[in-house]
Amino acid sequence: MQLINGVNTSQLSSLDRGLQFGDGCFTTAQVAEGQVRHLAHHLARLARDSQRLGIVFDAWPELTQEITALASQCDLGVLKILLTRGSGGRGYSAVGCTATRRILTLAPYPSHYAAWQQQGVSLITSPIPLGMNPYLAGIKHLNRLEQVLIKQHLDRQAAQEALVLDSQGNVVECCAANILWRKGRQLYTPALTHSGVEGIMKGLVIEALQAEGYHCSHVTQAPTALEQADEVIICNALMPVLPVIRIDQWQYQPGEAMATLIKLGFTAS
């Protein structure tokens, strides 16, 4: 089911700037028992990202009402919420674009995450690097061609996810998840100052583990930093956390941080 500006329709103007230029942002949330998990965090992300892109949006009450209504019809699913700059402007210019468009799509929840959480996942280093642009870093914007190419390559491999580097060879994230690794009581995660998406689940995971006495550093490091890790975890709003058992030739075991997160309720549905 889809809602576009509150209307149940799948028809979208071909002039929408999200379609024309990828001019917008989005968030992807899990729906469970008719409720959107971590809704406040998803709305905060949309507000932050739209502001950074200079997209003016003030229909937050309407959007929240539509989210609530759509989620109430679903026991378990995935809700994707997009904000585009709407239609208008000439070429790349956004002058005169004042009618931001909101698009909500409800889809089934992936059935494999529960098994992956039990079995662990394998990663392969992607040969496709992410470009570096601090103006877009952290934003979940609609320009996802890098991820499309990364997933095309990944679909031909015997791995569930990709370890993605930037153009200088430093670890950034996975194709559709953030990554953390642990050495003792110290957690590490890439500093997303030039590339990557700042996922809401990463923030929640770090907050939960810091409350349990772990420390976290945001770092810029090559993949070799993961070679001696005691544990590697990937996360997003749907997984929500998965243990990594292999990255290329390196092997790992699910560890104490993963066990702590499961105990705290970070379980796949």
C-alpha cells in the first residue's frame, strides 16, 4: 500500500524532483503489532536530513497521522517514508519548489533476518567504493546508485552483505547497514564525515552498549583494523543487529556485545 500526500495512490508526477534528480531523503522503519518502532528517531532523521538538503517541510502532524494510520493495518512489515522536494524548478534549480511531497510505502518484513541473527552473516569487501562528499555524508538521500552497484556485485557472491570502503580505502559501512567492531570493552565504528549513512539503529546500539560499560570511538581506518577484532556487528532498523562470522578470509564468533544486545531486546522478528 502507498500514500502520496495522504492519498492512496501509486501515481507520481514524472516531474517530481525525487525521480528527476534524487532530490529528497528517506527512512526505512520496522512495523510491529501496528506500531512503528523508534518512530521519533525516524522523524528526527527526516527533519535533520531534509534541513541539510534545504527542503522545507512543515506537514509533520499530517505525516505522523498518515504513518500511524498505515502502520495500524500491519502486524509485521516495513514502512518506507520519503520526502521529495516535489515538482518544479528549472533544471537543477529548486527556486519555486515549495510543495514538498511525502510518500509512504508499506511492504512485507524480510523473513531471513531471524535466521541470520542466529547463524551470523558473511561479508565480502566490495570493489565499488563510495565517493567522498562531506556535504552529503550521513544523509539518507535518494541518490542510491552506489548502493545499487554494490548490491549488483553482492548478488553474484556467496555472502549476505558487503564491506564497503571509501575512495581512499577506509571502512565506511555495509551496503544496507552500519558496522561496529569490538576489541575488549572498546567499540569502534567508522566516522561518517565524508561518506555513508548515519543509521538510527547504530546510534541506539551504541547508546545501549555504552550504558553497559562499553566505550565507543568513531574512527577512520583501513579494513585491516577488523582483522584482530574480537567481534563484528552490523545493524539497521530492520535487522536490527546481526553477528558477522566472516569478512573475506577473516573469521569471527558472536561475542559478548551481541549477547548483551539480544538480552536488551535487539531481536529480529
